[in-house]
Amino acid sequence: MLPEIHEFLGCRTPDGWVQAALAQQDVMLLDHKNCEFKAASTALSLIAKYGQHVDLINYMSRLAREELVHHEQVLRILKKRKIGLRPISASRYASGLRAVVRSHEPSKLVDTLVVGAFIEARSCERFEAVVPHLDEELGKFYFGLLKSEARHFQNYLRFAYQYGEAADVERVIEKVRVVERELIESPDSEFRFHSGVPAA
């Protein structure tokens, strides 16, 4: 799956982000916990909004449960490592991607699914980038998540093609890829799991 994800994304994670992640593992874990919760929330919101699509709501129901399990797993790691919970502001990444989502249906659903595919693909690629540098426990955990994120990427993309016309989906992918690359490669004010390279 990794070659497919590398081809899908417009760039690889910069080394500067990896170094920031290693230096701020507490922030990485806290923000990762928040990301898993948001992923579950996104799945639930899709169920609420698109209840007429039986295939979609069945999958998103399973996805929400899986993301919440990951959320709980990160919570356990935080507790074990004595990292106290504290508020962590969201990065600009998800909001930056969602800014290009069209407002009318069915285009809004297609765009939302493509954005979901990019978020999952980038999460997978980030795990791949950081795993070799982590301690054994965290490396093993993140390597396991890498595989699930790859599967989520595939499914978000599959649903985009199911509910949209192929040519339109391809145009959306190209549009989002440009925005996603800019968010990943440009300097960021602070380190987060999906941030660009922290300027500081």
C-alpha cells in the first residue's frame, strides 16, 4: 500500500517535521489522540448527514468504532508515560483541506470523501516516517496503525468514486493534492501531527 500512498500524495514528510516529532513526543501523542477522536466524529457526522447511503453509513459506523479504539489506545500510552492531558490547539491542516470542499451536493460528499482519503493517507505516511526513530513500544504501535490508516485511505477513495463521476473525482484529487502539499511543505507556527515544518 505504501507505494500507492506515496503516488497519491504530492510530497513526502519533510525531515524537519520528523525531528520536531521526536523532540516533542508528548505533543505528538496528545495531538494524535485528538486526531483519532476527530476521525471518529467525522465518521459519525457522515452517518448523520448521508443516511440514505447504506454502504457509506455501514462502513462509517465501523470506522467510528475503530477510531475510538485508537483514541483509547493513545490514552493508555499517555497514562503509561505519565503525560498529562492538556488542551492542544488544532493545526491548520484539516481546516485548510476542507476550505476547498464545494458547498453543493453531491459534490460536497465527493470532496469530503477525497479530503478524508488525503488525511488518512498522510497519517499513514507520517507513521511510516517516524516509526524507525521511535522506541520499541511506540514504534510497534504506530506501525500497526500505519496499516489501518492505509485501509481507511482506500475506503474513503473507493466511496468517492462510488458516489461521484470518475473524471470529477480525479479533478478533485488534483485540486486537493496541491493544497495538501502546500500545507505540509510550508512553515508552520507550531508542531502538530499534521503540521508543516515548525518555523521555530
